[in-house]
Amino acid sequence: MDATGTLRSAPPAVGVTGRWPVVYFHNMAITLKVRLPRIGVEDLSHYRVNAFRGASKAMGGAYQEATADNPAYREMPNMPSALLMLGQLDVVVSQPDIFRYYLTRQAQFARSDDSEVAYHDILGKGVDYWFQFRTAEQRDLFERGLAALYRSGAVDRIFDRYRREYGTSREFFRPLDCQFLVVKPRGCPGDAGKAS
């Protein structure tokens, strides 16, 4: 493997970390509006909940407390977005872009109308993910490539395609926009607006 995503909490044992974060993960509790228009973290104790693998370790104390004794809580390697739409789950815990990606991939099994979904920002602030590379040369080549995509405007076409095909938001790649755009989006380091 030449590159992998990582939190920047400790220096890598092997390899080289990129110079800036690449993606922003902000996990949310996702429900059907008609079924659960509002939800709090404590409510995760009594609903059918599916989360990403490792969520119980990554999400903190209140989340762990709410899900620890819930017999209907599961962590999955792939996001079963369609099961929410089919009414077989009450809550999906995921980063919204990942939820939407799987929803488009699973559309043959369930309707895929994102307007029916409520995103509940109850799980704490998001985190930036960095790339870790096997070598400094790979890191430098990757970062020069990203800079070239932004300079040429090609990145906007790529984002537009992913937005159309998978519902990907620009927010998911906010760290890159903070690094490369002349007019920075809200939430960049040093922005007094929305926290990152």
C-alpha cells in the first residue's frame, strides 16, 4: 500500500504524513424525517442503530454509554443505507457523504431520495483525516498533483461529477479547499465562523 488515511494524533511508525489534511469526517445520526424528525445521543440506546466499524471506540463516552447495552446496535464494514430507507433500521451513524454514496449504490434495493432523510448533528465535532505515504517522494507527487488540479480548475469538474453521481458534498473535502482555494470556505483554520 502506498497511501492510507489516518488521524494525525501521533507521528506514523512507518512512512510520511502529508503536509495538510485531505478529508473532513463529521459523523451524524441519520434517520428518516417521517419516523424520527428529532433525536438525541441518549436515544441511540433504544433504536435499531447501524454504525461504521469502530464507531463505539471513536465516538466518545456519551455515545458509548448510549449504545453499550443496546441489543439492536451493530457496527458494519459497509454502510447499509438502503436498510434505513426500507424501514429496517431506525438510525444510521455515518459521515453524510458516505451514507449518500452507499445509498446511490444500493438504490436498486430501496428508494434513494435524500430529501426524506434527517441529519442530526449530535455526535460531536468532526475530524480531519490526513494521508500517510510510504515515501516522501509519493507524498510530494500526490500534493503537487492536487495543486495542479486546483490550479487548472479540473477539481471543480471532479467535485461536480461526484456530487451528481453520489451526492458528495464539498464539505467532505473542506481541508483541500482550505489549502488551495483563494477564497477560503468557512471553517478553515483561523476562521472565526464555523468550527472545523
